[in-house]
Amino acid sequence: MTYDFDTPVERRGTDSQKWQKYAGRDVLPLWVADMDFRSPPEVIAALQARVDHGVFGYARPVPAMTAAVVAMLQARHGWTIEPAWLVWLPGLVVGLNVAARAFARRGEAVLCTPPVYPPFMTAPAHQGRAVLTAPLALNSAERRWEIDWDALERAVTPQTRLFFLCHPHNPVGRVFRRDELTRLAGFCLRHDLLLCSDEIHCDLILDDLRHVPAALLGPEIARRTITLLAPSKTYNLPGFGTSLAVIPDAELRARFVRATAGIVAEVNVLGYTACAAAYREGEPWRQALLAYLRGNRALLLAALDRDLPGVRLEAPIEATYLAWLNVAALGLPDPAAHFERAGVGLSDGRHFGAAPARYLRLNFGCPRATLAEALARMKRALAPG
């Protein structure tokens, strides 16, 4: 089947958070991480059939839904899991908050490596837990963002209970290699840390690389790993609020579930259907999406080389549809506001823990014509005079 990613879908005037931000303004939103593509037709058909049933009472997943998740992890990542390991959640950010609440007490700490998805820093704070950071280091010679091991050792304290890993990484687009993950697992074991691994972008690897689930690094680290997954980024389903925690250890899983009691809602009744259909039938669409995103990435790279002086991509985008752009050379006091005035809405790097006026994040998960127009506007915004 041929899938159409080129035809724009009108999202102005809808419930889209992405487009509502600039309602009434001529601004192309390339900020929040959802895509401007229709979800796979197989998912839409499954949802239509579920709606036609007409009864939307409280829901729990049927065995076929759980089996779709189990089969996907086995086929795509070589990870054999038990259905009992799954905890369904109404969103991945919920999972970060629950993990902080479940596995650290008030005043104890969670460690992460900015620049990183903002809830890595806000979720522990919301739960009254301390946030410790060890910023990623840019290896300029290798053109690669890396974990700064010395910074990690300096940052960890006796009160640190949990490490938040973003893998693949949002916003820098890294796919961490097995040797890096093995070293990180050793760090967690040595300091008696639990590992909460956000792997929501694991099915959006653009290059010829393999995603290694953190829980596959060995039985010791598997016993202390909470893996967070969702179909939302890959299949453009974030509005369904359907995510999963995979927790092999029964005691950790019980603590996690207890921390949800009374405060975490059930998964959306249609979310189960969408998730199962995406994992069971969405692979051809996913492969077509990856090819399209590679084309968008190529368009972005060409524009950076040709048209956007002072805007740099410091390392390759190995995964995600997100570009982490260094704009420090522009010398602008507020780069996000500058490009917004020119009609392009980007994410301010400060929200990811970056220094002010230094980075912007660009979402290229949109029709190519939209991306081309946004890049043209950015070029005009940098033109002399």
C-alpha cells in the first residue's frame, strides 16, 4: 500500500494543542512532538469499528491487545516479556511522575542528563523529589552527544535513588550503543540506583542502527529497570493517552502500581484499540513513515548547509523527528521569539535544560511542503537588513 504523507491535514480550528498555540496567527508550528500526519489507516479502521460498537464503558485490555505488545517487542527488539510485566498508563509523563513517587522519598533524588525532555526534570520536582543533573557532553571530533561519565560520578549522591534515561534521546536524537548502555547499567548497579528508561522513540530510528532495550543488558539490571513505552510518537496517537510500563521485577511492579492508587486514571477506552492495531498492523506504515522522515531530514540538512548561517546541527539525527539546533552564533537574545515573529514556532532550548539563547528544537514530522515553507521563512528571518 502507498501511504500519503504529503497532503496536509487541516488542523487549524481543531483541538490540536500544536496549532492552537498560534491560533489567529500565520505561524507554522514545529514545536511540540506530534506529527501532522494521519495515523495508519489500519488504526483508523480499528477505531471506527470500535466506535460502531457504540458502548464505551470502563475498559481493560483483552488478551489480544496485550499479545500485540508482547509480539511487537519480540519481533522488533528481540525482547521476550511476560504479559504480567505490563502496567498500562494514561501517558508516558504519568509514568515518569509515578516512578519518581514510587521509588524515591521526599527529599531523595532523581538523576538525569540534560538537555532532555522537560518532564525528566519537572516530574521529580512535582513529587517533591530533588533533581540532579549531569549534562551530556558534545564530542566534537566524533560529532556525537555522549554521557559525561565524570559528571555523572560528581552528580550522584547517597540520596539518589533513580536514574532517568531518555533512549533514544529527545532532543539530541542519539541512539545509545550497547557499550554505553552497559556502562550505564554498571553505574546504576554500583550506586544502587533504579533505572527508568523512556524508550518512547525506539521505533523511530532513522539510520542503520539497532535499539537495545535497557532491560536486555542483563538479569541484574533488568531486575531494577522500569521501561516506559507508547505507540504515540511512532503512530501519531498521543491524544489517546495510552502508554505502558514494562517492569520485570514483581516487587518493583507492585510498588509502582501502589503509587498510582487514587491518582492515575484508566487508559482511554479507544486507546487500547489504537495501540493494539498500531502494533499488530502498522508496520508497513511505519516503514513508509521512516522513509519519509529521512527525506525531511535531508531537506533540513541541505537548508542548514545552504540557507541558515549561524544555525548548526552539531551531531547527526539518528532517531526521532526532532532536530536540536545550536543557534548561539546568531547572537539573538531570544531566538525562539525571533523565528516566531518570522512565522515559525520552535521549542525553546531552555525548557530542555540548555543555556538561554543557545538551542532550539525543530519538529520535522510534517508534510514536506510545510517543512520547506518553514525553512524558507527561517532563511528570510536571517537575511541581512
